[in-house]
Amino acid sequence: MARKSRKTPEINAGSMADIAFLLLVFFLVTTTMDQQKGLRVQLPPYPDPTVPPPVVEQNDRNVLEVLVNSGDQLLVERKPLKIGDLTEITKKHIQNEGRLPNFADSSTAAIVSLKNDRGTSVQRYVQIYNELIRAYNEAREEYALKEYGRSYKDLPKDSDDAKAVRKKYPMQISEAEPVEY
Amino acid sequence: MSKFKKNKGKELPAINTSALPDIVFMLLFFFMVATKMRDPTVLVKTAVPTVSEVEKIEKKSWVNHILVGPPINAAVSGTAPRIQFDDKFGQVEGANGVQTYITLKKNEHPEAIRDYLTTAIKADKSVKMGLIQDIKQELRKINSLKLLYSASEGEVKE
């Protein structure tokens, strides 16, 4: 009665590739590879209505005033300016170190104040923000190259060097409290 | 002279395809991981501005989206810019407002990381900042201060 030991027949794996291809095509088609990109901004905390806002004496020279009106026109330090020149003037402001009288005392004290109208378009606002961030990025890059001989991008984010660069050029872009006109 | 005729008549050996499923599976797993299955129906037009200094978001699941733009179906919803959360239109304030939505989204995450959640405002180029400002004020009121203006990477055009 001894049963003949039968081998289980081998499973044909030839169509496995077809099945995998089918799934692959499905995921290929449904995948959206869009990356989340944009300008990162930190908002100021909401002011407590019961506490009056603290009066901070800001030396006028340390604040670069940027205004955008509802016609998307730019006013920097009360003078009209083209958007293409904004990066340059911002860099001049933060890298001034007390040289020119109407720009900042030092890079750490420099503030850019951005004020916009309710009618400003998102396009123009984001562009202007971009120019300001670009100015800071370029200033940081130059400082990193000069001090550490390396590009700021190559410095590890948490390293002391990168922190020193950020401390030297803190991105102080202040968005004004919205006002009703 | 027969040097070049050596292989004539002989068949090429068949290419071994046994590793093919492995390669395909590798690709498959990649796309499975990279796929985000549910894309909410977009109700508003959002042609984002193009700028040069964009940053990438590392943790996609830590981002909440607010879409702002003119409705795609203008015949039904008009042409004035509207706000969209997930699948539906919303308002700035009230029960269907920014605060409610972001608080709801925050509660889906463990408490430890709630402060790291970013709000991405994907606004159409043409939208006026007044509306964005109102949204920003609402976000400040509930202390969600990390913000991202969605933009695509490229050279700035005048």
C-alpha cells in the first residue's frame, strides 16, 4: 500500500512578469510625481488683543521698507523700483555693515519690512518674497564661501558652521499687520 | 577567409529572461511607494507663480493644503476666487472655515508633531492678497505659523 511519493508539479512562473507588468502600468499611470515646492514662510504669532503691542524702537536705517500697491508696483524706501533691482538693493542693505548711512548698521540688525495692499496679486507678492529670499541666500552663500571656503548648500544643515552663517544673516522679513485702508 | 563566416548557421542563444520579473517588481514597488492614490477633485484653478528660490517639502504628510483660485466651473460657482479644502469649497471664517479645517487636520496627527505641520497655500497667480491675508490671519489665530506659498521652480518672468 505504500504510496508512490509524487512530486508536486512545478508552478509555471512565466506569466508572473505579465502580471507584474500589468500592475506596473497601473501604478505608472496613477502616479502623480508632483513635488511640493514653494516659499517657506514663518508667520508671526497672533497679537493678544488684551496686551498692547510693545513699542520697539527701530532705527530707521535698519529697516528696509518695501511696499507693494494694488497695481503691483513696488516702492522701496519711498522710491519706485523695478522688481529686477530688488535683490541687489536688499543685499546692499543686509551687507552694509554701517558703511552707507541709509542702510543697515549690521547684518544681524537688518530688517526687511514687507507691506502689501489687499489688491496686490499673489503673483507679484510671491515674486517679491522670492527676491528677498534670494538676497539672503546670496548673502549667506558669499559669507559661507569667504569664511568656510564651502558653499552654504554643502554645509550640513545642523552643523555649527551653517548655524553661524544663519546667525550672521538671519532672515528677518517682517510682514506688516494688515491695515484697513 | 572563413574567419567571418564562423557563426553562420548557428542560432543566437536565447536571452535569459528569468530576472525580468525581479526588475519589473522592483519598478513596481517603487511606483507603489511613490504613488499618492487619492487626489482630491480640484474645483478651483491654481496656476501658481514661478519663482527661483523654492524649497522642497520633505514630509509630504505634514502638509495641509488650502487651494485658492477662481472656480473651474464658472457657470455654477461664479468667477470670484474661492477657497477649497479637500473636496469642497470653504470659507475664511465660520463652521466651514480655515480654523475648523486646520484644527481637524491637526487632530489627525500625534500631539508631538502638531507644531511642525505646514499649511501650503496654493493660490492662483491672479488672486488678490486680501483674501490670502484673511487666511493668514485665521492661521495665526490658531497658532499654525508654518506657511508655504506654493510655487513652481523656474526663472522669474516680469
